[in-house]
Amino acid sequence: MLLRSYYLVAIVLVTLLLSNIVFASADTAASADNAMDVITEFTDKEIDLGPRAISTEEKHTILFIMGSTLLVLVLTTAILGISMAIYGKQVFMWHMISAGLTVTLALAHGVAAVVWFFPF
């Protein structure tokens, strides 16, 4: 008798959980459409920046230069770290400076790419 009541409680809980998932997915679809309507209001109009406008080709060039410099900094940081760990060189300060510049440039590169080319 006690076992049957546990099964009954389990069935009720599973039913409630499944119905909640079904209703939540319907609400999510409706809210996604509303969100796209809101975003469309802001992205339909082209913004004229006048002489300050940067072409897409220039944006790609800037990001390429940033990415190339970032690659060089990552390799420099790795080489300095290896020279400290394996060969015992005293280059910790230069390693940390290189690592700081690498992180800073990586953040700037990521932010610029998202701001310029995010699909909105």
C-alpha cells in the first residue's frame, strides 16, 4: 500500500514536470519572437557616421594586425616561460609583462570583433 502511494506521488511529480517543460518551451518561443522584434527596431536603420566611418575592409585589416601581434605576443610569452622553466633564465618580469600585454590585446581584439561584426 505504501509503495503504491510512492508510485502515485512519483507519477504526479513527473506529470507536473513534463507539463511545465511543455508550457515553458511555448513561452520561450513567444518571447524569442518578441526579442527579435525589439532588436529589429534598433537594427533596421543604417547609422551614417560621415567621415568617421570605417569600411569593412579596414576593419578586417585592423583585426588582422591585432591578431598577428597577438600571435607574436603569445609565442613570446611561451618562449619566455619555457626559458625560465627549462633553462633557469631570470626573465620572470619580461614573461609577466608579455603575458599582461597578451591578455590586454586579446580582450581588445575580442571586443573590437564583437562590436564590429556581431550579427545584429
